[in-house]
Amino acid sequence: MADNNDALVETAVESMAAATTLAELDEVRVQYLGKKGKLRALQAELKSLSPEEKREFGKMLNSVKERIQTVLNDRKEALEASEKSGPELEAIDVTLPGLRTLPGHRHPLIATMEEVKSILLGLGFRYDDYPEVESEFFNFDALNTPDWHPARDMHDSFYTTKGNVLRTHTSAFQTRAMKQFGPPPLRAMTSGRCYRRDEIDASHFPIFHQLDVIAIDENISFADLKWVLYQVASSLFGDDVQLRFRPSYFPFTTPSAEVDVMFNGKWLEILGAGMIRPEVLEAGGVDPEKWQGFAFGLGLDRMAMIRHGITDIRYMYENEEAFLRQF
């Protein structure tokens, strides 16, 4: 009897192994485990057996059923996995070239910012980040901009809580740096986002980027400022760069100038600069009788637009892949 059962299991296993689809496997299942299957036919023999023989024969039938069911489950899992992956594998043409992964690169604005920072670091200036949400004191008062100044008007600035504002320029770092690093000499810079309530057009955006620089030491003059600006400009635009200094007004510098660069046959404004006013030095805890300093602020968005021929500042903020791939 045991030999017959082993032969039955072997035959069932061979039939299941020969099944190449789930449908064929189900036919094997019905053949052996179905209501009219071979195991059900064997169960019919129980009627003619004694109670003792029934127990032994029943155990043997259960063992055979479990062995067949185990092999059936394993074969079913294998066929299911094969049928899932088969069509996908057939669809793959291994002779085709692989998909190219495009490398990432820096945004033109970030690239310009990092390049200018690198130039100034090479000239001995240190770099630090400062708050974008700034107090009115550091953003205005400390920079010789009293509360009646037009820059304090609500139509120009974004106010948050009472006494705080989204910084309107990175110049807000100047007296912070003076207080932070103590007595001069000091050569410091920062960069980052600034905010003003501008109408959006090709050259204006409520968010823009600046880089601001200060240098404080004994006997610093406007000539030192011009030398640094020429070093920066020549690194960005070439050794034959031409700069033009136009008299201007900033409440925190005197004398003050706006600086233009000759680029593609045109004078283009790139920054504002000047000698730090005594009132600003005093607000930063620096004795203006002993120390002098210069400051300049560079519009990074405008600089990036000039260098890369970008005609609309809005392109810089749209995250358009076709635009960014050009740089």
C-alpha cells in the first residue's frame, strides 16, 4: 500500500512539473484532489475496511494529500512569478542603448553667487550667513535710516511681527558683523535673499539676491574700495574690464557711488558702494575717529542676467528645465 501511495505522489509531482501554465496546473489539481479525483476514489475504499485499518489508511491518505498539496502550492507560486515577469522580460530589447541620466548642475544665480564669494574669500574676506527676518534696528536704524525715511514705508517692505521685517537688503548685516566680531580690523561679507514689495516684471521681483561686503581698518580710503571692486570685476569680466563710478546717495555711506561695467558695448549698473558713515560705525560699536571702512552691495540676480544674457528675471524663478539646461 505504501509503495502504491509513493507512486501516486511521484506521478502527481511529475504532472505538476510538466504544467507550464496555471490553467494546466489546475487541471492536475482536479485530477488528484478534486471531487472526482484519485484521492477521493481511494477514500471510497475506507468503507470496506475494519476500524483499525481505517485509522491506518486514513493517516496514509492525509499524508499523501499533504505532500501533493505542498508541491502544488510551490509550483503555483513559481508559475505566478513566471507569468508576471514573462511579458515584461519579452518586452525588453537588450540591444537598445540604456537611458541616459542627465547630470545636475548649479543654477546660474547660485553659480554667480559662489563665484563672487570665491573671489572675495581669496582677497581675505570672511563669509557668514545672517537672518532674513531682521529687526528694524539692524535693517534701518543702524544704517542711518530713521523711521521717516521712504524705505520704512509699508508699501516698500514686508513687515512681520512688530519691530521685525523681511530684510530689504543684505546691508542689514553690517552693524551685526561689527558687534559680532568686535574691534577691527574686519573684512566680512554675506549673501542671500532680500524682500521688497515690487511689482513683478522683467526686471523686478519681490524676492531677489544680494551680496554685501564691508571692510574696516585704519586709514582705509575710497582708493582701497576701487581696488577691491576692480579685482572682483576683472575676475568676472576679464582683465580689460572698464568700470564707471557715478556719484549717488545711500543713507549709510558717504561718499557714495553707483558702479557700471562696460559689457557688450553698453554701460550696465552692477552695484552700489561707498565709505561707511560715522553714524553706522558708531551703531556697530566702532570708533569712527580711529577706524574707517567701505561697503558695497552687489545685485546677484542682475549680475547673473548680465553674464548669461538673460532678459527676464522671472526665468530665474520658474524652475523651467529647458531654461536651466542652458547653463
